[in-house]
Amino acid sequence: MSSKTLVALSGGVDSAVAAALMKEQDCEVTGIIMTIYGGDDTAVEIGHKHGCYGPGEAEDVRDAQKVADTLGIKLFVFDLKSEYQASVLDHFKSEYHAGRTPNPCIYCNQRIKLGALIEKARASGLDFDFVVTGHYARTDYHPSTGRYRLLRGLNHDKDQSYFLSRLSQEQLKTVRFPLGELTKEEVRRLADGLKLPVADKEESQNFIAGGYRQLVCGEAVPGPILDEAGTVLGSHSGVAFFTLGQRQGLGLSSKDPLYVIRIEPERNALIVGGKNALYQSELLAGDLNWISIESLTSSLDVTVKIRSGASPIAARIEPYGPDKVRVLFDEPQMAPTPGQAVVFYDGEVVVGSGIITS
């Protein structure tokens, strides 16, 4: 008997090819897509069709319907505006105003795309065995530990395991990533060969194309820019507009380049200094999500990614209190940023992840 498979379509080429591959495996495929854009004016000004959040989602829904029609599958559209506002946008704003730099894609995958969307599909009466997305990652089941695992996509240039590192065991049990062993070029060729209407469609590049500034500017409060000695060098337009390591937009004149080396939201201040001050030999992370192991009970040699576009680097992780780990780098790293995810790897396998606190 064929498996009943839900494919989370986005209107893009990756999820379209994922759906087509499941059809080729004789699965009973149903397409689902979510609408998240609330129609607020700020996103209209800065968003366009190549951002995940913005008025361009209407075009994405139309493209998803074209894909569904081409493949001969049904498409169901689910309104998740309120869930997205509560779980992604509100969190995004509050983190920036607290001087941290969040990654909304990680929370969207965990809470919305593979969370609320699947719950709504189930509540609507859709019956399914598996959920499929167009992410470049892999999963498997490890019998000796009894745990479902998340692995890097074979094409490391497109690997998206970092963005999926908050998924639970229950989510990993039901999700499938058919693009995990493919390159983007192979996906494009498959889409072209299948005559999918989105074969040449551009990718979404950002959370909000063009930047996030207007999402947070309504609550921004100007404050001082200080050097490490506490001398006032200038003023900023709001801590929410800055992140660790940032140099642009400070409006300071200095003989040597100055970077944001610390954000102090409690006094609404930016602390600036030289590039060397950004390098750290360790970090602390909390809000842990273990995947290949149940918990960390002793130190472990791993590789880690401290931001989405970085390559994994050698480090050791060790327990630090009830729900924190200390990450000790083999070599100092530039600007580990509070609010960002740090993902722990054992070779290709995601051990787990946490959110950088300091």
C-alpha cells in the first residue's frame, strides 16, 4: 500500500521537485501551503517576492497551485498568520530589542512549517504517514540509541541542517527530505525535465527581502555609543538595528575601524572597539535541543556552526548548569552572537543545538 504523504509546498522549485520525487515513488501525495503575511505596511515597503515574509506570498500560492495542477495533486492552503505573528515575528522583535540577534528561519521550521502547519492539516482531516519538505538535509533512525537523527545534506554548499536543528524527535520521526542527496543544479535539471512551472524561479534569499529595519523601528529608542573605557563617542538610532561585529551605520570617525563589540540593552548602549575584541575562545548556550543523544552528561569533541553561513569548526562542549553548555573553540572565533543558534555536529550527524547566551 502506498504511503500517504503531505508535501509542504512553498511555491519554489525545491519543494516542487520534492513533491515530484514522492509521486515517482508511488506515494499518495497531497500538497499543503501556508499563508503568513499579515498585510502590515512595513513589510509592503521592504518585502517582495524573494523574501519569505511579504506580499509576494500571493504569487507563491499561485505558483504552488500550478505545481499541484502539473503533478495532478490536491493543494490545501492554511492561514497561519496569527501563529506566525506569535511564534516568529513577536519573538524576532523582542530579541532584537533585547540586544540579541535571532534567526527566524530556525523558529519558523520548528514552530510553523513543521509545527502549526502540520497540526492544522491534521485537524482539517488530512490523513498522512509522512511529511515532506524541500530542505537539503537527511534523516535516519539509529537502532542502538533508539533515536531519529538529522544529518547534513550531502551537498554541503546547500546544507540546511542548521535551520532544522530545533526539530524534536516526534518531528524527525515523520519528516522526509528527498533532496538531501542532491545538488541545486540537479534539482533544477529535474524540474526542467519534469516541465515544472517553477523550474527557473529564483530562490527566497532572506526572511524579509530588503531588510528588517521597519519591522522593529516603531519601538526603537536612540542611545549612546561608548568605547570600552565608557567615553561617549556618538549616538545610535536603537540597539535593535545593530548586531555584534557590525561596522556599518555607526556614523563614527576614527583612525582605526570600530566594531560593535557589545550590546547593553539595560542602558540602551552600544560598546565599540577594535576587531580583536570580537574574538572569543568560548561561548555559553542555553535552550538546548538534543537530537542524536538524549542529553550531554560529559564533555564531547564536536564541530560547531555558530552562524548559518559558517563552516563547522572544531570545539569541545561540556555541561554547564541545568540547561546550558560551554563551547570551547580550538581556535578563537569572531563575534559569537547572542540569539543565534550554535549547532553541534559529529561528522555528518547533528548532535543538537542551543541558543548563544554569551
